[in-house]
Amino acid sequence: MSKLTAENYFSSENQMRYCGASQIKDFLRCEAMAMAKIRGEYEQPKTPALLVGSYVDAHFEGSLDLFKAKNPELFKRDGGLKSEYVRAEEIIRRIERDELFMQYMSGQAQVIKVGEIDGLPFKIKIDSYHPKKAIVDLKIMRDFASIYNEEQGRVSFVEAWGYDLQGAIYQAVEGNSLPFILACATKEPVTDIALLSIQQDELDAAVQIVKAYIPRIKELKFKGAKPKRCEKCDYCKMTKKLNRVISYLDLY
């Protein structure tokens, strides 16, 4: 079995073999979409919003030239960067002006680790790893405002995007209960920056959510269980098959 590397980290084989933070979040949103992504049957569309974050990520992991080569849609016809990615360059410069932010980003870059949580293999890739000190993950987001959730009302962006689940998984796989730090910058006209910790009791609660869902993931990935459809995500919309007429009131 091949060693997990940056080159094969997202291969279909390793997506099936290992679970990860993004995969857990996919499963919690829609099992059908998660399994389609694992099997290579569905790929989340590239949007400018996602590509801006990926652009900044690529800069700090030292792979920006490769990222540009793989994404020609970043460029205008004259070869210059489109305005969204000029903005990404401005975000990078803002981050690099802050000494403390850069200290947290100065750890070992893109460190891959594997481990198990309740018998399920997991993989993680740490943006900036400070052994025995901290796990740092870079996040580029719209802003720091709270986000509306149908079940809970307005919640912090940390909860809304499952960063607490990610931190719990990273801690469990790394194995030393190191502080999990989010190094955040916004895409606002004037970039805001922050270094955010997540309380240990929140990470402890989040890992229990992960553990509670692991038996279901094992059934889906390794035992052929039929994944449930959410009928709300883009994948479900794209693959929906109509079989009856419904009242318009059923939409609400």
C-alpha cells in the first residue's frame, strides 16, 4: 500500500481508505454527496470564493506556481490576474505584515499525519505544525460575522463551518492534545486578521460527535450501505429524479 503523500493525498484510493475533516463535514451534510465525491463521481465546482482561499493557501505552502498552472481561469486574456486574485495577493501582503500571525505560520508546512479514531483510519494535513506547541490552520473567509443555521439560529463561523470538528480530528490524530489555532484573514475590502483558539471542552465535545458517526461511515464506505440523500445540496439537485407531482406547500 503506497505511502500517503501530497501528490496522492486526495486520490480516490486514499479518500476511500482514510477519513478526514472535510469528509466528515461532507457526510454530516449529505451522505450521498460525500460518497459521490469519494468515488470520483462528483467534484465540488470551483468558485472564485473558493479559489481565493486556495490561492492564499498555495502561497503559504509554497506551491503557488503550480496552483496558477492548474487554474488558468485565474488570469485575464492579457495574462494579468483577475481582480479576485489581485485581492488574494493583497490578503497575503496583509498577513505577512503581521509579526505574530507570521510566527504562527512559521511552523512545519503541510505536515501529513495518519491515525485512527475508534478504528477508522484518518488523515490530516497541518498547515503550520509546531511540534509540542500548536497545530495551526490557515482560514480565508468572507468575514468574522456569525452565520445563520436552520437548527440553531445564528452561530459563530467556527461552528457553522465545522472548524471545531476539524480541530478535534487534528488533535486526535496528532495525539498530543496540542492547542488548535485558526489563523484567519478576511476577504473584506479591508482585510481583518485574527488568531483564534478553540476551547478544549469544545474540542472534546466535537470529537464525541465524530465518534458517534464513525459506525455509520464504516457502513457507508466499507459495507455497502445506501447513503441518504439530503435533497438540498447541489449534488442532490443535479441527480434528482422526479417520480410524482407534489404540492407546492411541500417545498416549505
